[in-house]
Amino acid sequence: MQGQMISDKDVMQLLLDQHKYAACSLTQFALECTNMSLRNEVLRALDMTFAHQHHIFELMRQQGWYEPAMATPTDLAMVQNMFGQMNVTNV
């Protein structure tokens, strides 16, 4: 890979991916935490991670580096149905 440069887009994508991974890890940590003081600290870190991830996403979107696909009405109906079934089975 000699001679290849890492672009700003590549760096931002790595940052975005790492924030997504951190959010998943912190969520699992918070769900399994028995010490409430520690859990609250983890939740604060999770909130900061969400804020940073959103900021990175917005910067990438503004540069045209991240274009999420728009959901179709069929996609929305499928998700609504899935959550509707979860509510029925969890009652």
C-alpha cells in the first residue's frame, strides 16, 4: 500500500465506525451494570458517544461522504409491524 494516502473521508468513516462500536459496547455495559453510580457514568459516556457520533455523521453528510438510503413506505410498514408484534408479545 505504499504511496496511498488516507483521505479525510476514510478517517471520518473510521471515527464513525468506532463511535458506533463504542455505543454498542457501552449499551451492553450499562445493561449489565449492577452498581448504579457506575451505571450512571456509563450512561453519561453513552450520551456523549451518541452526540459525537451524530456530529461526525452530520459532517460526513454535509461533505456528501455519507448518504443513507431513504426508507420506502414498505420499509416503514415492516418496522412498524415488527415493533407492534414486540409490544404484543412483551405484554
